[in-house]
Amino acid sequence: MWSMILSLSRHDYNQMLIWAERAYPEECCGLIWVKKNKMNHVDKLELTKNIALNPLKHFEIDPKPLFDANRKSRVSDDKLIGVFHSHPNGRAVPSKLDASNVVLGQIWIIIANNSMRGWLSDENGEIYDRFNSIIINIVN
Ligand SMILES: [Zn+2]
């Protein structure tokens, strides 16, 4: 099966593991940025506050940085392609709630067990009809 490949620097990969560990036992979350001319490579990660009522089980990105990010994505070469978050005691697979909250076309990275997996949301996805697995390629 065809699968999308997202490349990510070793530094950014390690950074997400560190953020997940620091937030433990709560979920950490943040935004994934690319450059317009290099849409398949993570250019920058932005850690945001998890404002969910129960951050032990859910995540919700702080609306203020999310609003600013959406605006910046519209007017600049920096493009917001999705979000990352951690599953402190779970697997790196989207939950049912993740599937009901995702915006179609977004790329999600889920961190669990000191590792991570990438997902692309799609109406005919293999997980809850919403997510297909993508390949994360770590580059230096
Ligand atoms: Zn989740």
C-alpha cells in the first residue's frame, strides 16, 4: 500500500520524547510546522499548553497559539500541517476521541512508550475511518 513519508530531524524526534516525558503523566501537545516548498519535512515543532479538563486522558491545544498559528499559516511560507501529542500510558495509535476531533487532511504524531508513530487523517482511514499510518523518516 502507498504510504506517505514525513521526514523529521533526530533533534526534533528527541525533543518530542523529552516533552512527553516532562508532561508525564499528562499528555503533552503541540503544533507541527513545515515550509511551503518542503511540505514533507518537519521544519519546526511548537509545544503548546494542554488545556483539556482532564490532561491525564485528553489533550486540547490552547486556542490562542492555535489561532495565531492558523493565521500565520495562511499568510506566510510557514505551514501548519498538524499536531503532535502523547499517550502517557497507551499506544501510539489514535483513540476514538482523537478520530472524532481531527480535521481531515491533518498529520498527527502520537508519542508513546518512548517512541512515536505518524498518522494522516483521511475519511477512509484504517483507524476509526479517520487515520492512516504514515512513515516517519528520521534524518540528521
Ligand atoms: Zn490521543
